[in-house]
Amino acid sequence: MQPVTIASLMDIATLSGPVLSPDGKHAAYVVERQNYKKNRYDACIHLLDCGTGASRQMTFSGKESDPVWEDAHTLLFPAQRDEDDEPKKREKKSAFYRLDIRGGEARRAFEVPLKAEGLRPLGDGRFVVAAEVDLNAPPEDLDELLLKDWDDYHVIEEVPLWANGKRFVSGLRTALYLFDPGDGACKKLTPDRFNVEKFDIRGGRVLYAGQEYADVVTSYGEVRLYDVESEATRTLVAPGKYSVGEALLTDGGAALSLSTLEPWGTGQLHDWYRYDLSTGELRMAAMMDLYIGCAGVTDCAKGSGKSAVAVGEDVYFIAQREYRAEVCRLNADDTVETVVPFEGAALWLDADAKHVLFTAAAPDGLPEVYGTADGVAVRLTGHNEAYLREHDIAKAEYIPFTNADGVRIDGWVLKPAGFDPDERYPAVLEIHGGPRCAYGTLLVHEMQALCGAGYVVFFCNPRGSEGYGEAFADLRGRYGDIDFKDLMAFTDHVLEAVPQIDPKRVAACGGSYGGFMCNWIEGHTDRFAALASQRSISNWVSDYGSSEIGVTFDVNELGGDPWTAHDKMWAQSPLKYADRAKTPILFIHSLRDYNCTVDQGVEMFTAMKRFGVPARMCLFEGENHSLSRSGKPRHRVRRLEEIFGWFEKYLKA
């Protein structure tokens, strides 16, 4: 076997989907691989036979993703395969291709005169299309010379003014359209300022959830239902009452995951509700203390898919339960049960009356498509089988501990291949983002590569993590307090459990919330030999006005804004304690990260230079908050080289 290296990141396949065909006989899914030479991702559609479990590749150009079923044997997917498919500057069009799974090449099906983000067939030859709309687009009769300079100006009238990876989004919305390929006509179904976040189709009805707003976005959403035949729109959930997660059409109405945002604020978990179309009643179906979806952290799961799907009156959904992500079901009688217990993490799913398919990663494994047999998960694909067979994968050793407040903290340690109990090793504490995310047995390439380079790696789920209930996850007003204590106590626990670790050669590394914590560590302890702070926050006061989520997330987590809670925000800002800093620190930020904006890293970096602390900053053009997970392949490699080089300098040299 060979060690996992930085370069071996290029050999890992990520999967999207699956998507079941209308007759349940097949499922389509996408396999994506990194192309280091061309610095891009190559995505191809694969087909799974639900009867035999066999799969085969259907497309080969590397430009196909997001397949939808037009009928039982026909797939549609967006693609830019030639020059005619590529929109010119300011042109709005999206080309879709049609592929018969029984044989033949994919052929151009139609062109939608919109910047499409999603498409669903109505079943009568027409489609509902989700598309981006710019309310600040230039008027059609604008002078040609003024049009040339249009992109030089950015008019901002709303907050947030930008979004991660998208730059300026003031005036941008996702809208729904009814599209007829026969004549190319598009009919807008949603109001101008409504931003659609979820939509579902069944029986000539279009359910959509999102928010209609101007000036400032809020944490509340609304749900509406459009009837294609009558062209009438009905409000199921009015604005200002609930945060909205999933929105699904069932046989009798709708299944919605909603939160009142009480008593835990925006961290309040969603419960399942049902809306009865015949009576207009909205009622809670099941109160849960579970996160809907997968909150597991990995850099090996780029892709997309469904977290929940309705079958009749049942709802199949993925739920984060402690450090596992399982497939669960809300039954017609409103009971909730685990359908497929899974020790790893289910990522995406689809289901019908006969099948439950899901993309998942087993403990210490990589994503594959799974089915079920007698309530047990069965792996159906092997796209990463060779990688796992050929590389020396460090197994996650479970080492929980009970903190000073009597709370169990789950944690793990990874040891390098050929671990020698008589040797001394450098080590790295990895801190996840979120903070409402969770570590577990999901394979993380970065950690495996650190093991391959001779480091012991350890990580845990401190208070603030997802999957352990709302009380455990609540960090409001306590950033840098209980979470920091848990991380330091876990570090002590690991040093005692693994005495081969040299306590003078331990580093800490993390991104987003993990970057915040690295910045916090900088001013609160000098026990670490080096720090790697990525896409971080250093100053809550300035973050409020610069981050895309400052007016929602920051206000909730810090208990106010710079005018009502300035002292609280500053007290929980790492920058306040920068004058105490001693530990060499690396900062990594992306210039299109509008979640944790670059100024946050710059403020902390400037403070380090002011106080004479060894510091280095690496900024990535064109990348966003997801650099480590979906950045350009060569950028992802360079990021790891920066981190490994920094640790090599301070932990090994």
C-alpha cells in the first residue's frame, strides 16, 4: 500500500444523486473527478439498474451533471458541449440534452431562454424551470455605449449585497417559470422579489418555498402552492412565522420542515409539519431534536442531491444523529423511525414505494451508492474501491471523554502507518467549521494526507456541534468559552491516551468556525507550535457589516448588533486578544468568500505583524468559502501545500 499524499486527492471520485426513474427500474447519478491538468472537474452521468445492482457510465465528455428523468427511459441534463450551447455576454440561455438509456448518443433537446438552475418535467411536455433573475439588469433600450460600461457599476439596494462565490447579489433572485419547448414560451410563476430556495412538483401543482423581501433578508421564510390548471397561487405558510427547510408535496397536501426559531434562535432545529389541502390546516407532525440532512464534515463529498423525498404520505429523509447520518422516515401516522441504520454518513437519497437508494460513505470510506436489503445498507457501486485498496487508510479510533461539566464529547484519533509505540510524533488538532457541523468516521483526505506525512491527527465534536440536540449546539454568547474548554480538554485527553505525541510539536488547524477558533487559540494559549487559520472570523463587530450572513447569523449568535451588543461582540472577537499572541500562524482566505470575508483574515494578520508574531497569508483568486471542498483542483493542492509546509517548518524542522 502507498501513503495518502496531497497529490492523491486527484484520484478520489465524488458522487451526486441518486435520482430514481419514474418506474423505479433505474437510477441516475453523477460521478465527478478532478482534472489536475485542465484545472477543472469532469462530471459524467452513470446509470444504476435497480434490479441487478449493476451500473454503467452513460456520458463521457465530462460536462454532464444534474440529470432529471423525462420519462421512464429518457434522461435530460444541462450541458455546454459546443459553441452554440455557451451563452454570450449578458445572454440568457441554457441548453439541455436528451439521452435514451436504451441506446444511442445524447442529442440536443431544447434551449431554455433563461439562466436555468434546475428543471422538472410536468408530465405534459412542459417543464418548471428555476432560473436566476437580475432585477438590476440593463433595460433593453439602453444606449449601446452605456451598455458597454454596464458591468463597471454595481447598484446595491439590499442586504446581503453579496453571496459566497457569486459576488454582488443585491437584486438577484431565483424565480420559477413554466417553459414550453414547443414554442419556447416562458411564463413567470413567482413574484419579482421572491427568492425560491426549494420547489417540488406533483399532479399539476408546484410547491415552492423561499422568501419575498426588499432591503434586508430575514431568517423567516414562506411556502406557496401554484396550480398549473387554474393558475391560482395559495399561501400555505405566511411570512414572518417560520424558518423553512424542506418543502415536499404528498398525496394529501404537503410535508414541511419548519422552525419557530424559539427558544434557540436560528439554531432551532426544524420539526416536521403537515399541511392538509382540503382543510387548510397546518399542524406539527413530529417534533424532533435531529438535524435534517448530513452535517458531517469531509473534503471528499462534492456534489448535490436530495435530503428528503415524499413517497405517498411518507417522507424519507437523512438525519444527523450524533456523529452518524442515517436514513429515517416520517410515517403516514406521524411516527419517525430509522429506516437504514448507518455507521458512516448518508449524503443524498431518493426513494419510491419499492426502493431506498442513497449516496453515503462508510466508516473510513469514500462515497458510493447504497441500496437496502432487509433493512440493511448494501453497497452497489465501487468507484473509490481501488483508491481504498491501494492506499494506507488510517482508521478512526474512537476516544470520547467526559468534560468538566459532565458532558460526553465524542472524539477520534488517526495514527500514521507503521505507528511505533517507541517513537515520538508531531500531531495536529483539526477543528471543524459550522460550528453546527460534526466530525465522525467520514474519511477526510486532508487528515489522511497528514497521517501519510507522519502526523498523528485528532479531532472531536465540542459543544456547539450538530447532531447532539439543540442544547448541546447552543453557543450563543459563549463563543470561545465552553467550546474552547472542550477542545483544550480533549487535547489533554489525547496527549494522555497517546503518549507518543510530542506535546511540544502539536498544531491546530481549522476553517470557518475552525478558523475563528484558531484565531481565538492564538490569544488564549501558547501550547501549540503552529496554527493554520482558514476562511476565519476575527472581529464580530466588522463581520456584521461585511459577511453575507452578518445580519442573521451574527445577530443570533452574539445576541445583538454593533449598536446594541458592541461589548459582547468585541469580547468574543479573537482580535481583541491579538496583543497576547505568540504562536506562528498561517492564514488562508479566498477572495470570493463572502461568508467569512477576507478582511477578517487581514485584520488578524495585520495584528500578528504588529505584535511580532510569525505569520503568513495565502489568498486565492476566484475561490470562495468552499475552497477545500470544491475549489479548482490545483488551488486545492496549493492550499494543502501551504498548510503542510507551515507545519513542516514549525513541527518538524
